[in-house]
Amino acid sequence: MSFNSNTTNLAPSRLSRPKYDPTVLAPHEAFWRDHALWLKERGYQLRPRFQPGWVPSWLHGNSQDFLSMFEDRLVPMRGNIMDAVRISDGEMVAFKLISRDVHPYEVEISEFLNSEPLRSDPKNHCVPIIEVLEVPEQPNSFILVMPFLRFFDSPPFQTVGEVLEFLRQLFEGLQFMHHHHVAHRDCMGLNIMMDPRPMYPDMYHPDAWLLTRDLKHTAKYHSRTARPVRYYLIDFGLSRKYDATNTSPMEWPIWGGDKTVPEFQESDDECNPFPTDIYYLGNMIREYFFKKTDCLRFLSPLVDDMVQADPTKRPTIDQVVERFDALLLSVSSWRMRDRILYSRPTKLGHLLHGLPHVVRSLKHVIMRRKAMPTPPATAMHTFTL
């Protein structure tokens, strides 16, 4: 959190803010502490900070100068999201606390997308649900237990082929949802994640993603080309499922994380949510890639159509997939191995970073690694079974 340095004009004043006390659980942490024993009975272990009777570990030391080194000082930023360890095998999982009073369809849609035969379909890129827990003594409150995922662009993509594989999976995943008559309605960048386990075989700390789980070292990782990953659409709180006979459903506008949807700016009239999904993905590509690098501009004709102001002129997801597949045929393997440049480097910078990339690329070629790294179709299912 950052504060305005002008202390004479703050609302509330910087000087009036209460001092953060890491020895006291924040209000959004209390739920997890109160349910730690119940979750353990269900097979999941929370971190020491959330155990009943927790005492800050640093209070036993001689100095508080290095509080950041104490694992139990780290505070999760979102109260409805929590990490844990599955006791049976030590795998990291993520909890999402859901109230049906707020999001009445999220549990139902999540369970539908994880039901067979949909769950086993390799085209299914919806976040797997390990199980759904009903919170005791809290009617309409549920916890979705999911694999622990990482933001799709962390660490940054290294090659054009890595980005193209990401987009291929993303388009495939949305096509899967649309074919099963589900509109995501919030498929912006923050709701796209990846399974980090291939890249991070030893994982990392859930609240300090650059560090190992014990906070003692930098977390080491492999590239996506060396260890291909699967990407997932998450967060179905705004999603809706429609009857197969309703080929053009109409919904009142509902604001997701991306506030730029053209049809929502024009009026409050009902509109078809499926073209809005297309806009979300197209705008994500603009925001996360076009604004940061020129290496993917060959995608512009497709993306420009996906973000047209008139939703009726946008391609369907089937048309997006068809055009994207045709585009892939025109991209050579060597072009896919090109380095993603996120800035305009100097000649020296280009040399310093370019030579290691050439060496890595030759290594990938020698080891017969694909320029567009596709993971095994069942990569995530081996964890959830």
C-alpha cells in the first residue's frame, strides 16, 4: 500500500492511520483461524499463523529488525482466498470462500464444468475443483478447494511460441465453455492462471512468490519451453449457464474486472454475454502484450476484430479458433523461437540478452523441445484425482 507524501492533504491523514500490528490477525484472517481445526479434519493444513493459539514466532527472538524473514508474519491480501497443504501428499491447494447469497451460481457452474465427461476433456481449461466443502453453521457458505495456481504471465514469457501456446489454450478453453453454453462474463487477465508445478517443481511461498517456501532462497524455475504448462480460466462468480436452445441469451450488463466493454458504455440495455467474452480476451491481448511488446503485432487483424465496438461484428469463439489455427500455419518454428522484447534495448543490451537467448534456443532445438510448448493433456488431472 502506498501513501501520498503530502501529509497536509490526506483523507484520511497518513498520520491518523492506525499502525499495522503483525502480531494481531486482520479481520479477514479470523475466519480461517476459526475453521483451521475443521479444515484439518477434512485433510488440509493451514499455515502456523492461522492455527488456534498462534503466537508470533519472532517474539521469541532477540530482535525484530528482520521481521520479513518470519514466515508467519506474512498476511494474505484477500480474505476469501487462502492457501493450504493437502495433508495426504503435501500438495499446495487454494481455498475460495463463496457465499451463495452474493454469487448464487458459482458453485453450481464450477461443479458442472468439473462433472464427467467434461472434467476429462483435454479442451477443458476451467480451474479444476478438488472438492466443495460446506462451511459448518454458516448456511449458503462454501469453500471451493482448487489446485494452487499462479498468474499466467509470472514469470514473463520468453518466446513468441510460448505466447502462442498460451493463446491457443485460452481460446480452446473459452470455446469449451461456449460449446457447453456457459458465458464466463469476466475472463480478463486476472482471471487467467497457470499450473506452476512444471516450472516450479519445488513451488514457492504463497505470499512471497519470488521466494522458496521457507523464505530463505530465491525460487528457482524452468522456462515454459523446457517445462510446458497448462493455463486455466478461474472465477465463475459472474458466469451464467444457458439452455442449449437459447442460442442468443440476453443479460443485463454486469461489470467485471475490465471496465472498458464498449456495449456497457453505450447503454444499460440487455446484451448477449458471449460476444462480450470475445472482447475480454481481445482486450487482454492488447493490454498484456500489444502495449508491452511489438513482437506479436501479426495478431493485430484478429485482435482488432475481437474488440470491435459493435458486439455483433465480433467473431464467435469458433471463428477466433479457426482464424488463429490458420495463422499458426504461417508462423515458422524459428519465428516462434524469437525472443519477446518487452522494451527497446540498446545495442549493448540487445547483445547481452540476445546471446543467452540464442544459446537457450539451440539447447531447446538439440533437446527437440517444441517451439510452441504444449503440455500433456492430463497434466492437471493427475493432481486432482
